Amino acid sequence: MDDFDIPIFKKSYELYKTLYEIRLKVPKQDRYTLWQKCENTSIKIIEGILKATSTNKEERLAILENTSNDLNILRVFVRLAKDTRVIDQSKYEIVQSSIDEIGRMLGGWIRSTKV
């Protein structure tokens, strides 16, 4: 299977593109601090997904769990961005729904790897 065809990769890729588009509306003082962390963490998530697709089952579980931790960190950063008014409620809801969907996909992948 092509690594770029799996749904979780596509969803993570789209999440980064959304974060990048929002970046233009983020105040400059926050663009290179909190928002940069959001973008970097989303890239780490994409990297983790790609690594997990090309490793054996034993190594995959550790990579997926680290990626899940990165996703939770991103969830907190995005909530912090909303709470500090770096992004508005509507953008927060868009990003958060993508994060939630990726979380469900990742959780399913982790469960299936544990079996």
C-alpha cells in the first residue's frame, strides 16, 4: 500500500495545510511562538504516521504511541491559542474537529496493532 493513500496520512496532511492557512491571520507576536509550535507538532505527527507505515509491528506501536502524545500536545496548543485569542472560535472548531478525527483513527490503529 502506498503510504500517501492511507486516510490518516491524508487527514494529517490536510490539518497541516489548514494550520498553514490560518497562520496568515495569526498576530505576528504569536506567529513565531505558539503558532510555530502548532505547525511543528503537526509536522511531527505526519512524520510519525509515515514512520509507522514502514516499520514492523513491534516498533510501530511505540511510534504510534509517541504520535498520539504529539497529537495530544497539539490539542493543548490549539486550545491555548483559542483561549489567548490567537485564533477565533470558528477556526478553533475546524482545527479541533480534524484533531479529533485523527485521534480516533490513530486510536484504532493503536488498538489493531496491540492485537
